[in-house]
Amino acid sequence: MTMLSIALTKGRLEKQSVAMFEQCGYGVEELKNKGRQLVFLDTEKEQRYFLVKAADCVTYVEHGVADVGFVGKDTLMESEGRYYELMDLGIGKCGFIVAGLPGQSPFAKLGHVKIGSKYPNVAREYFKKRNMDVEVIKIEGSVELAPILGLCDGIVDIMETGTTLKENGLIVYERICDISARVIVNRASFKLKRPEIMRLLNDLQKVRDAHAETNGSR
Ligand SMILES: Nc1ncnc2c1ncn2[C@@H]1O[C@H](COP(=O)(O)OP(=O)(O)OP(=O)(O)O)[C@@H](O)[C@H]1O
Ligand SMILES: O=P(O)(O)OC[C@H]1O[C@H](OP(=O)(O)OP(=O)(O)O)[C@H](O)[C@@H]1O
């Protein structure tokens, strides 16, 4: 059997991704008990996993260093990589929103509008579709701070529970779209390692559907 290399997004998606592999019956003990280690071998299934930042996950898959990647749709929408997006994992569910201070909608402002975001391409694209000419300011994190301090009139960011916005006195003006984690696959790997990749996708699909059923029947 051919070895599959799988790039996992570290951080918020990590725990749920590892749990899915565990439920598939793969040997992820090393991944669960990691220290500073970044590559993990699952000899039984002939798979190796590595943990990388979201945007790097796309890069590794695009270049074929990883055959498969687990990454958020937010990152895919922001990047320009070439890969196959083959499955919605149903984890890491959240959404892209436009938010701002109450009574100060960026959609109602006349004149120059500034939008802060960790996702400048997504923000630019969205406002272009709305026929609005905005200046997008790239922000690396704690985006909610930017309109409070007057750096911008609104933000494009991720919202899950809405707690971060609420605790910072911001409101949602528009929901852009839903986001969840996806499986992406290198284009050449999909031809050369198709049986291994199909087996992985089938296993993941069973786990995802079992979750959906449990949640749906609550
Ligand atoms: N609040 C959230 N709820 C659900 N999923 C989220 C949330 N925030 C981020 N995600 C998903 O998890 C992925 C990783 O996010 P995470 O915050 O761990 O890393 P990051 O965005 O690279 O930030 P950092 O610079 O803090 O590492 C995101 O690309 C997104 O798909
Ligand atoms: O709606 P909520 O459940 O409050 O989640 C939303 C928050 O989660 C993400 O930030 P993250 O924690 O990744 O930190 P960051 O500001 O460094 O991006 C996002 O940018 C929001 O700030």
C-alpha cells in the first residue's frame, strides 16, 4: 500500500480532526499526546500526519508534499491554490460576517469606506459584488478591535457563537456565507493514490454522517 501524507490545520480544527481519525479507527495516539512534535506516523494504516497553519495546509497540498489536507472553507476562499475540494467534514462550523458598531453600518456610510479583515480577498470580493468601492485594510488578528479604535468602518470576519462581537459591542450587518472544514486533495495524488484516498474519504464520510445523525436525532 502507498503511504498517504495528510496535512492538518492546527489550532481550532485540530482536536475535531484528530477525533474524526480516531473514530475512523486509525492509530492517532501520537497525535493526541503530542509535545512539540509536528509529524506523526500511523504505521498501521500507512498514513502520516503533519500539523501546519491553515494557509500552509493549502500550500503543502498544492505542491503535493501532502496528498490530503483538512482546512477551513475560509482559508480556501482566501487563497488561490489549485487542488480538488472533495468533502465537507461538517466540523469547524462558523460563518463569514460583516460587522460594525451599532448605528454605524458600513453599508449606509457615504464616501470612503474602510473595511478591516484577516481575509482581504474575501472582503474585496464581497463588496465588489455589492458594487461598493471600499478600501480593505489587512489585519492579522483581534479584528474586532479595529472599528472600536476607528481604524475602519466595519470588519469581515468569522463568527461562531457571536460572543466575541457581543463582548466588544459590535453587531452583525450581513452574513456572507457559511464556513466549515473541507478535505482537499492534490490533483496528481488523486490519480496516483486513488484507492487510498477513496478509502480515507469513505471512512471519514461514515464518521461525519454518524455525527450528523446523532445531532439530528437529539
Ligand atoms: N470561532 C470559530 N469557530 C469555528 N471555527 C473557527 C473559528 N475560528 C476559526 N475557525 C476555523 O478554524 C481554522 C483555524 O483557526 P485558528 O483560529 O485556530 O487559526 P488561525 O486563524 O490561523 O489563527 P491564529 O493566528 O490564532 O493561529 C480557521 O481557518 C477556521 O476555518
Ligand atoms: O463568534 P465567536 O464564537 O466569538 O468566534 C469568533 C472569533 O473566533 C475567531 O478568532 P480567533 O479566536 O481565531 O482569534 P484571532 O482574533 O487571533 O483570529 C474570529 O476571528 C473571531 O474573533
